[in-house]
Amino acid sequence: MAPQQPTHFPPFRGKARGKPRGRSLAPDALDALRQLLGDEREQPQRRQRDLLIEHLHAIQDALGHLPLTHLRALAAYMNLPMAEVYETATFYAHFDVIHDDQSPPPALTLRVCDSLSCQLAGADALRNALAVGTDPAEVRVLRAPCMGRCDTAPVVEVGHYHLGHASVERVQAAIAADHIHPEPLDWPRLDAYRQTGGYALLSACRAGEVSVESLMDTLEKANLRGLGGAGFPTFKKWFFVRAEAGPRYCAINADEGEPGTFKDRYYLERAPHQFLEGALISAWAVEADALYIYLRDEYPALHTVLHQAIAELEAAGLVAPGYIVVRRGAGAYICGEESAMIESLEGKPGKPRHRPPFVAQRGLFDRPTLVNNVETVYWIPAIYAQGADWFASQGRHGRSGLRSFSVSGRVKNPG
């Protein structure tokens, strides 16, 4: 399902150029873009600057690469300087920019993870064997950073299918079977989640039965902190963002690119609706105009899961269409840093911002933005249902609360 377009931006008011700058524009490339992306003359919102990376993904998905002719056409389509489009496309590892004098890459790409756990499991030898055993005119073999599947090392991405415990024979079998698309995930649907009390807290919050202050007090007593690394108290983040004048936004950082880390994937695959409820409660707490989820491109099956789960929420009337916006990363490790993620959400290269100001003051679209980690918001419904003391009492050795760890490498039970 294609992502819903946000409805909370002002209309595009840019002045279209009479002709593109730089090299001449290929009319057929612009026509092809309009067929792929929609006609920007009839839908001017398609020119929104923050959609640039989404448009690049659409072209890469359709063609398998980004021809320079199409980048020129995209610059004209979005009324942007070609330099900005080119800079953004070449910043991200998952975009293959092909110049006019270059040949497109082979139809199939094998990405062999070279992170530590995969190295321990023989990734280098596997990559070399695959390079020898495949036709470079039809298949290219690349090394790639951590794919977040360290518990099944070594991992090879065959097209967009992630093959765990990979071997030459298993990769060749996947190629022969044309198994190049993400494996569908089996996940608990909305009805099943609601039968266990799911979205009861969100409904109570919206109905005024639970106040922001009481919920913040519960999270303070539970000692819930940011579980993406920094460990900043969650209730304080809410407080600081609420103190800023609106409009405000909420953004969830699901770009866990740290080598050896896959805990967020674990929760998203098994309980997407619990995650979404926690995210929506966070957005409600700061009166966010929209909720953004920035999900790493290495998790293609989860993109489908989230879009389907959001569609269920919209159909059930639990969220307004377009309020939750899912955006794809594009293979940039640095976008795990919150301000770099904000830049990427705006359709720009993911370069960290100077601070201050902090994103709680000036974040997405220069507005106050609450940024939380997947696991952090995942725990919110459970903490309220079972009590702050339940969560706080889980700690050991003088610590309080729960924190997940990704275990892989030479261990008996990775996971």
C-alpha cells in the first residue's frame, strides 16, 4: 500500500520555471515521472520538498537505479535545483545514480552483510564465493553494513529478500526461484490487539479520562527512559516539547543502524499495534499535528506491516487518514542520530544539525518535535495497564525498568 500523503502542510506556492537549468531535459523522462509519481501540475503537493527521498525511492524501485536523465526530470518536476536533487541522491547508499556515460547495474544485486556477527559467521568467504559463482553481467555482489538480522548470521539480501544463515547453495536456490521480494510477516491484527485491551489507553486519553499530567507522572514513577541509547527520561522530553508553542510534531526513530542491533525490529514484527498505540499516545501528549515514523530501508517487510496496520487504524476511525506518515531511510547510518533523521524526513541529506537549538525546540519543518525510540513508546501502554511499580521493579543491581539487548555472534542462543 502506498503511504498516505500528509494533509497538514501549506499548499505549494513555488513558481514553476519555464525551463530547467543545466543540461536539457528529456521530455520522455518527465512524462515517465508523471506516470510513476502523479502529475504535479494537477497535484502540486507532489512537489513538497520533503517528498524528494520518497520520489527517489519510487524511481529506484521501478528502474533498479537512478538515471541522470530522471534526476534532471525530477528537479524540474519538483522545481528544485538539480544540485540539490543530485546531492541528496548521492548521499544515500541505497540509491544507484547512473551517469549518462555509464551502464545500468545488473538486474539483481546481492548484498552480503559485513557486520561483526556476519564476519564471525564467514561473510567474507561467502561474498568471495558468490562473486566467483555468479555472472557479473546479471548479478552484482556487494558488501553492505549491518542489516539488523545478526541473530541469523551470515545474512545476504537477494534483491529485497533477506536470507538468513546464508550459504552459496541457498543464495543460488533463491535466485533460481526468483525469490527476491521481502518475506511476508505474520503479525497480530487490530482485532486481536483490541481483544486484549489494545487502544484502551489511547481512547481514554482522547476522552479526557486520563490527563497528560497523570500519564507523565506514571512514566516518571516507572522511570521510563529513552531506549535508543541516550536514556533521557521520557516524561521530561514530553514536558520540554509541550512547553514550546505549536504547531508541533512527533517523530519515531526506527532507524536502528548500530551494528549488532535488532531489538526494534523484534518489537515491530511481533507487536506493531502496541508500538503504534504508544506512538499515538506520545503524539497526543504533545498535541502533535502529525506523527512520522522513520523506518530503515533494510526492513522492507516492516514497511508493508506498518502501512497495513495504519490502514486498519484509519478504517476503524482510530486515526485520521494521513496523520501517520511512514518514511523510508535509504541506507545512511548517520540517520540514527535524531537531527540527521529530521533532515532526512525533510527530504535532504541526513547531516546532523548544530545544537542548540535542539529538536524539541526547532525540529521537523523548524517546529518543536518530540523524537522517541521504538522500544520507548512500545512500553507505554503496558506501563499504564500494569502500573509504574511493575515496570520500575523489573530492574536489577539497583537499576529500574526494562531494556532490551540484541545478542548475537558466537553464542548458543542468539536473539
